[in-house]
Amino acid sequence: MRVPLVTLAVVTLVHLVAQAAAPGGVAADLTQVLLMPALAWVLITSTHDPKSRLVRLVLVALGLSWLGDTLPRFADDGSDLGFGLMLGAFLLAQLAYVAAFLPFASRSILRTRRELLALYAVAFILLIAVTAGGAGSLLPAVGVYGLAIIAMAVLATGIDRVAAIGAIVFLVSDALIALRAFADLELPLHSVAVMLTYVVGQTLLVVAVAHHDRAVAAQQA
């Protein structure tokens, strides 16, 4: 598993540097489409064969995330089509994560700490409040996506704390995209922040899933 991890680290570092130096440049674009394959390689090599339902669905989520990174490049920069392709692919990715984590609902805060659900509800309300003014006809789609990622984040708490943190970091990445796309708010090195939280969030999810898969395999052995 060391080679896949090193590959992921190198691709991520090069991508972040490229995003800082020349956002939207060739190096940034090329390395972005390599991120999810590298992360999928980490998951494949760190889990047992045959792959469990959990691992298979997370691999589907990573593949759909790759489509979200890749498909907008076939549309004009900044176009509604490009944004729609990205949003659609990542919506499907979130639904794949929801399907993967749903069997762990009884271990999640849905059952164990329901008072924390209020925090996720507030996050959803803030997302809609931020995007309502600028989303226009895309607002319903943004709302559906927001519900999907909140559901994913809630269900991720059923895996372990690492997965819960990863889901929240992933949510932050999407929030940063929403701020730029719909509220014209951009932080210094905004693209770097988006991609850093994106990769860290998904990596933490993969680490948690791999750890759970190995624990189950050890128990069965």
C-alpha cells in the first residue's frame, strides 16, 4: 500500500502547487483528474478480496467523483453546462456514499446522538441561504445536492470518528465552491482550499472505510 499512498501524496502536492501558481492551467487540470484514481488505488490495495459491499460502493463514489472532476472540462469554462455536469456527477457520488453508509445508520448519530443532527440541519440551511441569491434556476438542484451531502455526512458517523471528520471536511469543500459560484466570495488561494479540503475529506473517508473493512476481515478470520 506504500506506493499508492506515495503516489496520492505526490499527485496531491503537485496539484496544490499548480493550483496556487496557475489555477486552471495544464498542470492543475492534469493532476486533478489523477487524484481520484490515485485514491481509489489506495482503497483497492488496502482492503481484502473479494471486496465488500462497502468498499465497492465507495469505489463507485470515487469513480463518480472522478467524473465530476473530468466532465466539466468538455464544456466552456464557467458555463452552466460545466457546472451542471459537475453537480450531477457529485450528486451521484454522494448517493453512492449514502448507499455505502446506510447499513451503519443504527451506529450513527441518527440513533446515538440525535441532538447533533441540529448542527447538520444548520449547515444545510446556511448552504441554501448562501446560494439562494445567485443560484437562479439551479437552486433546486443545489438543494437536492445539499440534502445528499448532509445525509452522507450524518451516515458517515456510523463508520467511525475519522469518517465523520472526513465527511465534514468534504462538506467544507463544497461550501467553498458554493461561496465562489453563487455569492462571489473568494478567499485567498480559494482553489487551493477547495482542492485541499476535497482531497483530505475523501482520503479520511477512504482511510475509515479501509480500517473498518480490515477489522471485519480480522474478526471473520
